[in-house]
Amino acid sequence: MRKLSQTEELVKILAGRARRHTLTPEQISRAMDEQEYDVSGLDALYAALEARGIRVAEEEADMPMLDETQIGELEHELSAEGVALDDPVKAYLKEIGRVPLLTMEQELELARAAQAGDADARRKLSEANLRLVVSVAKRYAGRGLPFLDLIQEGNLGLIKAVETFDPQKNSRLAAYAARCIDNELLMMLRSKKKTAREVSLYEPIGTDREGNEINLLDVMEQKQPDIVEEMEKQRLNQKLYELMESVLSLREKEVLYLRYGLPGGTELTQKEVGKRLGISRSYVSRIEKRALLRLRDAAWG
């Protein structure tokens, strides 16, 4: 008798848990945890479920206004999960909250243009749905990751959704994108969990200047940074973000956030930024130079 593959085993389990041939993303996530499912097979899992006539419930897309009141409510909600919402993230939330939502007609027009290869249309679709990422990301708060990491990873899911969205097959982008964002976050969390299980505090990670082997525990026990120095660094960072908010355009801020990994993310090359935003590397270079000049003039003016 042929042994079932990991995907087939999981589909069999999920089929038994489905109600009226429907599953929620949370049910799938929980089952993946239980079976230690390989996250690289997530697309195959969804395809196999669909082949069995099992659909994944698409929760109603929530597009919060992200005004002062809602950001305060979000901060309170996240604090209950032990997740902090720092000032740079709040500034980012305020910025994307100012981007107007699209009507169905506007979305359809942009989606058709994006499907035809229009990079500017893809950018507009992404920007108009950044609030959706926040809404989906908060479902995963409290799982050991900063909220900023969840937003950044969710944004990748949104970009993939915009690139693959077919307006002829799907009603609204938000419903389709929510699933893509869920997928991206689930894969990140599964990968993080798998990596965490493989790392030991006593596992060698290198040697010191004298050639002695050191492990993670040695690093963790090292002297912590000077508090006064850390506070000064935070003050300067805050001043930088305030300048960015006051003198840069949304596109200039997007480029600098991605280019320099702000706040606390991974730095990207100009080519990587261009690919992410759907623009050329040379255009990224021009935007970056212009933005840095504006910041310098504002700081010294």
C-alpha cells in the first residue's frame, strides 16, 4: 500500500475537521503546527484542498482608517499580547492611513493595467491596500515576533497578490490579497519555529579573539549596551523619522525605508528596491539621492 505524502496526510486530517466543506486559516495553521508541515508545500496544500472540494474561508477584508483613535486602539490590543508599537511604526501607520481607498471601478481599471505590465498601476494598488496588511498581521501578534516584522513580511504577500491578481477571476483584490498575506505570514512563522527548534544555547557559533569556542549563551551573557548611549541613539533616530515625515514624499520615504532597512529591518540594494516597487534601479538611485539631500538641507537649514 502506497504511503501518503505529507500533503496528503494533512489534507486527510483537515478534511475531517472541515465544516460544510470549509476551513479557516487558523485551522490550517494549527494543523500545520501539529504535523510539523513543511512550509514550502503551502501552495500544494491549498491546491489539494481545492481538489477535494474544500474551500478556505475568506474573512471579510478589514481596511481600518488608521487615524489617531484607531492606532491607539491597535496599540492597546497589541499590548495585551505583549507586543509594543513604537513611534516609527506609528508614523508609518499614520502615513498609510492617509492613502485613499479605491472604488471598485478604480480598482478594476488599475488591476487591468497592472495585469498588462503597468508598474505604476501595481504601485497604486499596493499602496491603497497597505492597511489590509496591518489588519491581517495583528492576527499573528504575540507569537514572538515584532509587529514591524509581521508588517514587512505581510507587505511581501501583498506585492505577490498584486502581481498575480486576475480581475476576471476574483471579485475584489482585498479578499484575494488577504489569503496571500496569510500565506506569507504562515510561512514565516513556520520557518522561524523550525529554526528555533534547531538552535541550542550551547551550540557553537564561532570563536573569540583568542580562538576559544563561543556559543549563544556566551553572547547573551555579555555586558549590555550603555543605557545613556542607547537613549541618545533613540533620540537621534526619532529626530530622523520626524524629519522624514515633514520633508519627504511617500515614494521617497518608501525608498529610504527599504534601502536602509528602516526601522530595524533588512537593508536592500537599489536593484532589490526597484524590483519591490516596480521601478528601475536608476530611478531608485535618483529618488534616494534627492531624499538624502532634502534631509540634509532640513537638518542643517
